[in-house]
Amino acid sequence: MKKKVLSILMALTMTAGIMTGCGSEATTSTESTGTDTQATETTQSDATTETAEATSDALAGLPDAIGEGVIAATPEMYSAIDLSSPYTVQMYLIGDTPNDWDEVLGLINDYLKPFNTDINVTFLSWSDYSTMYSLVLQGGDADLIFTAPWCYMYTEAAKGSFYTLDKDFIANNMPLTNKYQAAESWDETTLSGQTIAVPSNTAQPMGKIVAIRQDIADKYGIKELSSWEDYKNFSLTVAEKETPDSGIYALAAAGDNNELWDVYREQYDTFLALDSDWFDMIYEYKEGQLPTRDDIKLAYEYEPFREYAKDMKEMADAGCWSRSALTNTVTDDDAFGALQGASIAWNASVFTYMRQAEQTDGVTCAAYDITSPHLVGCEAYSNNDMAITASSKMPERAAMVLDIMKMDTYVNHLILLGEEGKHYSMGDNNEYTRIDGAVENYPPMTVSASWAIKNGELSEAGGDEREKAVSDSWEERVVSNPTITFVFDDANVVNEKAAVNTVLSSYVPMLELGLVDDVDATLDKMIEECYAAGLQTVLDEFYNQYDAWLATR
């Protein structure tokens, strides 16, 4: 749409320039041009009105809300988009490729034939995405890409890597999203007035928990875990008594221990005012209050992180994970499911890997909320997003595909759950049941795109009673991050922030894994290098923007 408007403006500008150089004849010509322009604008206005009416007619009869009936996209809904030429949308996701992905993608592309569009998907594996993500965006091939605050969203937005979405673009090219997307969600992906990504359409409790091999715990007389110290004791026990015999680590850590840090800090009722790569700004929540600038600090200058790093060193020295954990390429989740680790830490996704592990006879698992009764954060809409790239050759077509992925019932369920009848069956009240083989070949809700396009209407029939017990326990403790709509624009300090991130990325993983000789000395050295790299400049900009935002609340 923007390209078309730009072409018209350029043509009119060139015409005006030519006529100005024609002396007295320009008067007659300009009058004629003005008349023609008026006619053109009238024609365009009529065409726009007709397009809007056609889209509105196509949307008529759809359910009022997601979950209240089947939503089916049709080409008529996208009358503002030129679908006359075939186009392949290049989409990049992070994570591992499900065994049956090609089959699922084939079904999606069959469905997209009336739209003269198909999708080619490239997965950036967990071991590669941190190095490949920026390169993909630089390459100019991508149309759509998964992004998130924890997946370089702000860093890449500062580079101009994402296509800016405005209300007209969304209305014309994403009519279903325009109709069904939660209105309040857009604030979370809007940076300095520009919307850079399409957020997920659901915000839900997102407590952090640990899952363990309960059969191993029972073996050593450990019946349950109710605190951080209990988890630490379990891990040290496994390292001392189990690892030497079976080779199973207490935690098969890979790359860092950020997930475990998220569990640890729940003891202190913390939220992040900024979650950007390694550059996290943290504060302790006070009920009914917004934090002041004095409450918010760099996560690594927050004293509990220092204590956490000391626990990590104690556990690393005891052999709770491999000394090569920094370079491990198998995720701790996958290792747990494959019986190589005795615990994992994260959100309710741990139940997926518990079920994988329990497919082996004799293996039993349990999940524990070791930070009760502390608050449980509510997942932000922006925690998982999809962005159209600035280099997309057809951003309108990419928008259409994303619209269908998000809101068309058939395509949405294909991505989230796989093929109905093969991977799952659907019952009443939008409850699905896994079919044997689904966990191995297409685990539900594990493709990264599914996190960004979920709408919250699906639930698993019966479900795992353990998961229900944990989620039920969260209900009275759920708190929304009061700073969620504050978005830091680092455009004025992009170089300094990048330099600080380079320092952090060199040190934080080692500290989180305890793979340092002296925690205090290493942490102090890291902070010193951060300030030398420009940390104070970034903090000053952050606090100035935060104060301005706070004044509007």
C-alpha cells in the first residue's frame, strides 16, 4: 500500500516539475492537471470505499468473538491486496522442527491456493538462533519472522529491521486481526508511536516452576520441594549420588541458566521494566504502586542476582551440570525429556517434557511451585510476536498470511496442534485431545509461531491434573506488570546499549552457570566494564523516558 501511494506521489511530483518549466503554457496545463488530479482522487476515493465495503461484506456473518464458531478466511476479505501474481512468503521461526512439520505445512499451503500464496518456513534452531537471527534480517530474504522482547525485538527495531504497521495497513491487509485482536495488546509492541510487530492475542498467568524426576528424588528420600533451598538440596544430592552412577545431571544446562534465574527471582516479587536481550531492568513490586526510577535497576546490580550467582557456583562446583554447559547445543528441556537431566525450570511448558520423560517405564516426574505464596506474573501480549520485515518484497501479502495464521480457525489449529485426526481430536468447548504419536511428531503449542498466534480459546480435554493443580494455585496470586506499556526507545543510545550488551553477553551466561573462579570479582569486573562501555548514558536515557511515561499515568 505504501509503495503504491509513493509511486503516485512521485509521478505527480515529476509532472508538476515538468509543467513548471513550460512558461505561460503551464497555467493551462496546471489547470488541466488539477482537474485530472481531482478526478483521480475521486476515483481513488470511490475505489477505497468499494474495497472497504467488499471487505466488510466478506466479514459479515463471522462469529462475534474467537471461540464462538469457525472463522474462515476468504480472498474477498483481502480485496485491498493484489493477489493476481503468485507469491511465496518467506517465514523464519526459532526452535526445532517438528517431525511432521512438512506435512502440516503442505496442508497450510493447499489451503492458501485460492489466495495465490504459499509459505516457505525456515527454523532457526535453539542452538543457532542467537547468531543467525540478525543475519537473517540483514539478508533481506525474510517476509515474516518470530520476535519477542527476549528475542532481539527491541535491538532489531532500533536498526529499522521491522515494517511499521499503522491502522490503515492493519485494517486493509489484516481484517481478521483488526476485528478480533485485543485492542489493549497493541500498546505493547508500539515503540515511539510506531507499531513494529503483531502481538499474541492472549495474556495469561505465567508462573515459573521447576520439574524434577520424582523417581530419582524418591530414591534418595526426597518427597517434595517447597522452596529454593529444597530444589538446591535436590540438585546437590543428584550431583553427589546419581550423576556418578547414571550420568544424569541434576540440570542438563545449555548456554545459560536464565530460566532458573526467573524462578529464583520470583521469591522477591520482581518484574522487569525492560526485558531486552541481556539488558534487563528489574524492580520489586509494591502492591498498588508504580515503581519510581529509584526502584528500578540493572538486574545485575540487584543484590539477589549476586546471591543467585553464588548459588550457581556452588552447584556448578558440585557437578550439578556439565562444565561444558556454555557450549551445549541440546536444550535442558529436550535433555530432560530424553532422561539426560533430572530437572528443568520454566513455565507450564515443563509438563510437555515431563510427559515425554514418563514414556519410559519407571520414570515419574513432578512439578513444584517453589516460590509460593509470592506473586505470579501475567504473560504480556508482547512476550511472543510476529513481525513483517522492513525488507519484505510484499508486506501486504505477508500481512495477509499472518492474518490467516492468527485468526483462521483451520490454519491456526494446524500450527498450534497439527493435523486433526492424526495429532489431535477436537471435542466440545474447544477442548482438544492428543492422539498417540502427537508428542513425538507434533507436540501441541511448541512451534514458536504458535506462541505468537494463540488466542487463548483452546484447552486440553482432561488435561494433566498436575498442571491444573499448579495453574489453579496461581489464580489468587496473579499480578499484571504495571510497567508493561512502557517501551524503551534506545534510538539515542543504540551504540552504547549495543556495547553494554556485548559485555553482558560475555559474562552473564558464565555467572548464571557458576563457571567462574570468584563470583564477586567477576560480577564487579563485568559491571565496571559495562560502565566503561556507556552504561550510565543508557541508564540516563532510560530513566528520562521512564519519568516521562510515569508522569502520564
